[in-house]
Amino acid sequence: MSPTANTDATGLRKGGQVTFLGAGPGDPGLLTLRAVEVLASADVLVADPLTAVAVRTHCPEGVEVHTSGETSADGADPGDSTPETADWGAAALAKLVSTAVKAGKHVVRTVDGDPGLDGRAAEEMLACAKDRIPFEVVPGVAQSVGVPAYAGVPLRGRHGADVRFVDAASLEPQGWTDLGGCDATLVVRTTLGQLPATATALVAHGRKPDFALSATLGGTTTRQRTFTATLGTIAAELKSAKVLPSPVSAPVDPQTPVIAVVGEQVSLRGALSWFETKPLFGWNVLVPRTKEQAASLSDQLRSYGAVPHEVPTIAVEPPRTPQQMERAIKGLVTGRYEWIAFTSVNAVRAVREKFEEYGLDARAFAGIKVAAVGETTAQSLIDFGVKPDLMPSGEQSAAGLLEDWPPYDPVFDPIDRVLLPRADIATETLVAGLIDLGWEVDDVTAYRTVRASPPPAETREAIKGGGFDAVLFTSSSTVRNLVGIAGKPHNVTVIACIGPATAKTAEEHGLRVDVLSPAPSAAALAEALADFGAARRDAALEAGEQVYRPSERRPGSRRKAR
């Protein structure tokens, strides 16, 4: 849509309107570029429950949020619920949309999957058309297409066989007869409780009992589980996997949505299952770092199929007295230093905040050589507009930085002083090493690190009770602080440490170290954990055993088949 006199730069109307937006089948990464663009302009968000959290992250800070649903009576307000948590019936939703649009607001109505395949969305569009409310439609990845792709079941082979999409709940009797008598690949939307009856109905109307079938729950999310069987054996398969009622296990909710595929293409899943075979698929991994520090690490863990949970163990606070930093910043501007060395992202942030306080920017570093202890710290400098002159060529640590640091040379170095802004509890390794190289060092406390507040009670219970599959320790202080604020991780939890010193601290606290990073970086640590998970999975498969997450091995946990 090209901007016109009646639209803004994104192609949206300048007055109020509604956008029906497909949010995809569950994976936040399946939102389209257009969807993200539209969400950024939302004044009011009305979201289907499955994808509500994913779409909310792309909306402006002050967006008014509602969750669609059928719990409120039509025509009634949602009672005492707040707008953040309200469920809305159809009539109440129409009233909400109409009022917002008349006030000139942009209402984004997100639908799980694709709005063109959602009967409720079609009714809401008709209501908008009837009331002359402007609307547009942003398609999304349909669940019936996206889920089989994540399950490793292509819907068409090289011969391009017919594919039929079926909603089992709304299928008329004649429809079952037609489906039972055809050879098309069927993609069936149903529920866990209805699935055995659906399979039985297809057999009763002509499909052979040995037709291959796959059934996927939680499709495209890290809770995805796919079962393969035949029309004749799927009920027994689900019971043996303990997801249907049995005398010894609690079943999964029978209303759990399922996407089932019936046809010969299911046989390809063994070779094409790419998602559920990721090395850390479904692992709950504890990352004891702040959200800012953990962002890239969490993204890397997600790429391995894990579910990262960020729990800060350290809080960063300003120094008790600001005079040291004030003198240091003045010295930077007046040419007191030849070098400035950054040993953490927090040090970069502390200097940057002081710069902004004094109205300075990256140009104040002109003429000063800048060193960074590692890639993450270097990236935070680059984000500030400063490219480091020196980084360790080997180990990313203070010792590694010293390996490459040039000795002071009075001929080539007009100034012999280095500024080292760092934490109040930092070690003296770098200071001592620089002095040995002939440099004078201004060792300045840029920030203080204190133990963070304890995480919520449910997180503490998960840590101590074995609810996490792994924990990543990136320093000795994260070990000490996590144990201090939340307790010791359960012995089924895989412990991964960034280096020998961190591993030693973990062992001193009674923890068994399972994974040791080959290099002292968060990225290498996450990769080492992924390698551990892959080796563990391969060993189980080679032994003919079921693959379980570590947390499913703890006493009392219900083992889940995949």
C-alpha cells in the first residue's frame, strides 16, 4: 500500500481503523515484516491467547492490551478484569473496536495463524464492513501449513498430490464420506480428545487403517511434540505416551489443539524432522544474568531449541562517591590518558552515562586508544560509536588482554597513563600487569556490583526442585549469588561453566560440573552446552532409549514421549 493523502508513512489510515493481523502458529519468529511494522503503530491490541505475548513485544509501550476469548457474555463488559487481562466476547469486542476507531485509534486484532482461515475473524470483518469501519488484513503463516513444516512433514511430494485442509469440529457427515474415499493428503485441525474419533471416522468411511498419521501438539513452539502412528494405532500410541487418560498418569488437556497429517508424506518425518531434533530442544535453561547482558546469549540458546530464563544475580549501582568518575571523565577530555581499557559492558555503560550527563558523545575519545576485553564489550563500544583499537587475540579475559598489550615506550607514547573504569570488586590482574609493562594506571570505580533480589518463589522452587534442565554460569560471582538468592540447583540440572575458576567455585558449592566451555566467552559456553545435549541425545538413540530432558529424570516427574 503506497502512502496517499489519507495514509501515513506505513500505509495506514491517518484516522482510526482496524487491522486484522495473522500472528502465525506460535513461533514469534514467524511474524511477517509487515506484521511487525503494523504492531509498532498499534494504539489498541486485541490478541488471541496463543500469540498474545509474542505480538505484545512489538507494540508501543503505552498500548492498550486485551485478550480475545469467549469467557465474557456477548454484549457484556468483562466484569472486574483489567484491560491488560480482559477476555472479550464477540459483542463486547465489537463495541470496543467501534469506540476506539471513532476516537481515531488504530486497533490491531491479532489472530493465531491466518485471519483468512479463522471464522471469528471473518465475522468481525463483516461487522466492521457493516458499520463502515475501515479495516485491512495482514496475512500470517497458517497453522495448518506452519505446524507440519516444523514437524518435518512436507505436505506435497514431487508428484504434487492433492492436499485437503479439514476442520474436524465443523465437518458435515458427507464430508467424512468424501475424505474417506479420496487419496489426498489430509491436514486436520482437531483436538487431542477428538483425534482418536477422527481417525476412527476416516477408517469407517473408507481410509485404510494402515494410513500413516502424524499428530503435533504445541506446533512451532519449544513445547512441540509430534507422534507418528497410523489411523488404526494412534489411540493406543497416545495412551502409551501417557497423553490420553490411563490408570497411571494424568492426561494432557483433551482440548489441546492438534494438527494431524494423514498420508504417505508422513513417512518422510524420520529424515526431515529438523525442529524437535535440535540439540537442546525444549530444555529450560537458566541464564543468571540481567536481560541486557543475556540478550545475545538467550538468542543463541533459542537457536538450539532451548527456552532461556533470565534471572539476574547481580545488580549494578553507581559508585558511592562520584568524584573519581568525574575526575576521570575530565581527564579524558583534557588529554590525561593514552589508553582507556574496558573490561565489561557495565564499564562501557557507566562511562557512556557520564558522557551523556555532561553532554559529551563518542567524539570525546578522539586521540585516545581504546581497549576491550572481549567481543561483547567491543560490541557495546561499537554501539556507542567507538571502535576498539585493541582486543585479545587469544583468551578473552584480563590475562588475554595483557598478552597483547604493548609495553610503555617513551619514544612512541607521549602519555604514560591508562584509565581503567571497572567494578568495585574487580581483580587486580590487569592493574598489576599494566604496571609491570611500565604504565601508570588510574584504577577508577565506575560502578558497584551488589547481589540482586531473590527471584519469584516459583523460580526458586524450580531451581531447587529440578525444574531447570541446565544452568549457565558465566563467572564465579554468578555461582555464589545464585546459590545465595535462590538456593543450590537440583542434582539433575546440567551445570555449565565458562572456565576453570568458575567451575572450581561451583564445585566448592557442591555442584557437579558437566560442561566446561573451551573458551571464556558466553557464546562458546552456549555452544558447549549444545554439543553436550546433542551427544546425550545421540547416546540415547544409539542405545534404543527414549530421549528425555534432564528435568524429566528427577524423581516424581512425568516422563514425556516425543
